[in-house]
Amino acid sequence: MRTSEFQRAVADEFGAAYGATVVRDVVLDALADRTAQEALDAGEDPRRVWEALCAAMDVPRDRWYGVGRLDPRR
């Protein structure tokens, strides 16, 4: 997962405004008590950050994988 895919996944799952708040404010135990933004800024893999965020926010597992990708061009 790329950072841009992470950002799309967050916006799709939580909405743009609330998603920005979640990334900035929710402290994630799985990421050494950092927020998603702090973890990304420290170079953490966006997929790992996404999965930690999903777990913390009780996102159903079927929405964890494959999100954030653009639809292929036709």
C-alpha cells in the first residue's frame, strides 16, 4: 500500500473530514502509542498503519484489504 492509497482508504472509510481527524488524533497501541500520522511521518509502512487503524476503529475485516486502490482504466 502506498501513502496515497492509505489516504484514499481513510477518506473512503471515514469520510474526508472525520478521516483527517482520526489519522491525526487516534493513538494506536499497535504502533507504539503513536497516531497514524506520527507513524507515517516516522516511516512506518502505510499498510501496517492502515491495519492498526482499522483494528482500533473496529472496521470490519472485509474492508481492510484492497481499499485505496484506483479502479483500473478501461
